[in-house]
Amino acid sequence: MVVIEFFTENELKFLIGIAISIFAGFLIGIERETKNKPTGIGTITLVVAGAMVFTHLSNIVDPNSTSRIAAQIVTGIGFLGAGIIIKGSENTEIKNVTTAATVWFAAAIGMVIGYGFYLIAIILVILAVTVPRIPHITDLSFYKNKNKNNTQ
């Protein structure tokens, strides 16, 4: 009996990685979209999947020096994140810093997936979805009441 191998080991790892990347990008992107932020499902999914692809390929092409490509991912995402941050019209307000940090973190998740650390990636996705939902201390009612009492 002849068994034909449809996928190589690298292709199977790639398919698993890309599936996890799409799912991760979808979850993180939904979180950003529900807050009406400039990045959403499409952007975040492409960032996670792109970082995963570069990391996966660096493991195959140059397994002795995977940190070179990893460093370039971080640099490229930093450039992308800088474009997301917007300075307000009065030059006193800076917007979308959390969104830029989310893009940077999404790239890190993609790299983790590309290196094959799937459980760590799942934990990081949970972190990426929940942390932006933590209210700012200044938005909490007890802080507003305390601050109001101090100014009177």
C-alpha cells in the first residue's frame, strides 16, 4: 500500500499557523472595531498573519539566524504603528496609542505563532482582547467623585 503524503511537515505547520493567525486577528480586530478604532479585523489579521509568515519562513530558510527577520518585523511594525498615532488638532492630544500598541502586540503574537508556540499565542490573544477593555482610572466613578471633592 502506497501512502501519498499530501502536505510536508513545514506546510502542515504553516497551515496550522495561518489558521491560528486568522482566528487571533479576527478576535483582536473585533475588539478594536467595537471601539470604532482605525484598525480592525482586516488590518490586525494581516499583521498577525504577516508576522507569522515571515517568522515561519525565517525558521525554514535560515534556522540558525531567525532573529534577523524578527528584528525587521519589529522595525516595520513600529513604522506602521507610528502612522496610526494621530496628534489632535490642538497639539495637546494624542490619539490611537492603544491601537498602535495593539498592532505591535499583534505582530508579536504572529511571531509567537510562527515559532510554533500556540498555547502562548492563545494566552496573548486573551490578553490583547481584555486589556484594552480595562477602564481608565480617570473614568471610574470613585475616582471622579474623589477628584471632584478635592477641587472644591
